[in-house]
Amino acid sequence: MSVDCTDYRDIFLNDRPMMDARAPVEFRKGAFPGVVNLPLMNDLERQRVGTCYKQHGQQAAIELGHQLVSGEVKAQRIQAWADFARAHPDGLLYCFRGGLRSQITQQWLRDEAGIDYPRVGGGYKAMRSFLLDTLDQAVAQCDFVLLGGMTGTGKTDVLAQLDNAVDLEGHANHRGSSFGKRATGQPSNIDFENRLAVDLLKKRARGVGQFVLEDESRAVGSCALPLPLYQSMQTLPMVWLEDSLQGRVERILRDYVVDLCAEFIDVHGDEGFALFSERLLESLNNVQKRLGGERHRRMLILMEDALAEQGRSGSVDLHRGWIEGLLREYYDPMYAFQREKKGTRIEFAGERGAVLEYLRERVSQRS
């Protein structure tokens, strides 16, 4: 008989395949990277069994569960578990606390399919606690530096070239600004924290002790940074990335117009351009109060004209108008104020090549 696995570090470092026997509603609230949800009970069944447990106790709830998951339903679920187990012989299964649901799943797999498949001891709850501890330890034990800069300087591009970078926006699937929503949705906050923790765990296991993070607000779209990390970021040293206005306009045009439009079309097909247009206009309307009525109206006309031309001819040239206007009149004054406020923490400033060289040297000096 398989022994429960409680080596959570090994599980995440080696991307052990896992099937989650919790109900879909629990899985959607938070899970781990790459995990497959193959529930013992669906949401309605879980709800009925939970109500029975409260009213009549555990034994009655177990009996109801066996009634609900029987016959063809039971056979289909066992088949799905068996398919997963055969495809992933090095894998594991778990439920919320490593209790009854994973025990039943394991027993049915063994009795009905002849597969002895190991469980995660302590289940989801124990693994989640391990990852939260991983985050806290990294914040307490590692050296961090922030990468700041005006909107459009290409901070994400710089992070992609560093072995010791942690891409918070990548884990949140959001570009971090009011215009930052992607064509695909964001993970739940728990999923975001789990992805971040696994990333830190793997990099630390490779010997990384100093990390570069983009200077972010607490919220990256709908995802909130873990509070200990965000609090530490308020006093961390900074490196400031610089670029010309023209370079920044071109980069924003690439990221927020060309690439985002292509992403919407890839995800939504024929409706993609219309949905992209809606998203861009919605993003501008989200900052209407901060822009003020007159500026918002000017930018809106420029954006609507640019979208109309893009729809007609495919040309994106007109988008430069509203992009440059937003940078000059809205983002740059705001970031200039932020730079002044954080000035004493900035230990280096320069354009991309110089910043990359500095950050790489910084690692070697402190390793």
C-alpha cells in the first residue's frame, strides 16, 4: 500500500503531477500550478452531503455520498482517475485535508482499477501552508531590489533577460496598469500567491538569493501582492529604467495595441477585434475621473479614430496620438512625482543596456 507523501518541497520543485479530488467550487478558489481537478463529488453532491453531515452526522453523510456517487457516475469517475494515474505513474492525489475524500478515491482506485496511488498527507491545506511559509521565508531571508521607471520603458522586457527576476505581472496575467487586462482572465488570488511561491522556491533551490521585482502597487489587476512582500517593497532599494518618449510610445503601441489585439483575435476569433476595441475604450474610461473631463474627451476622440482606422485598414499609426497624450499629460507627471518621492532609494538609473549590466553585476558582487 502506498505511503502518504509529505515532502511538499519535492512535490513543487519537481512538478509532481497531482489530481485534486475536491469539488470544482473549491478548486476554482485556489489550486496549484498544473494540477488537474478530478473530483470525488461535484458541487451539488458536495453541498447535499455537507447539509446531511450538519443535520444527521458523519455516517449518514457517508451513506448519502455513496448513494449519490454510484453506478455509472462512480464508474466514470474511477475511469478518469485511472487514466490520470496510468498517464502519471509518479503522481499524487489529494483532497482538502488529506482525509475522507482522498481516502475513498484511493480505495476505489485500488479496489476497482487495481491501482495503488499515493496521496498527499495533509492535502491541499498542508501544501498551501507550506507555500505561504515559503513566501514569508523568502521575504525574510533574501535580498530584493525593485525595478522602476516611467510607463512604457520596458521593465517587463528587462526582467525577462534576468535569471533572478520574479515577474509579478506574469504570475498575475496582467500588465499592472489601468490598461493592463489581458484577453485571458486572471488567476484567483490564491493561485497567484501559489505561482509566486513556487517560482521563488525553484529559484532559491538553484542558488538564487537576490531577486529583482518590478515596482508595483499592492494590486496587480485583481491580484493582491502578499502583504509581507508588499510591505518590504516600500523600503527596498530601486533601479530606475529610462527611455525616450518615442521609444516608450512605440513599446506601448506594440504591447497594448498590436500584441493585445492579436491576443484577442487568437482567443475570440472573428469577435476579437470588437472585444479588443471595447477593452481599450473601457480602460480609458476607467481613468476618466483622474484625467478630467476635457482631457478624457480629447483622448477618447483620438482613440475612437485610431480604432476605426485600424478596423478599416489594419493601420495602427493613429494610436500614437492618444498614447503620447496619455504619457505626457497623465502618466509622466504621476511617475515623476513617484520618482522624486522614492529618490533616496534609487541606487542606479540608466537605459536598458546599462540597467541590465548593473543588475547582473549587483548579483555577482553580493553572491
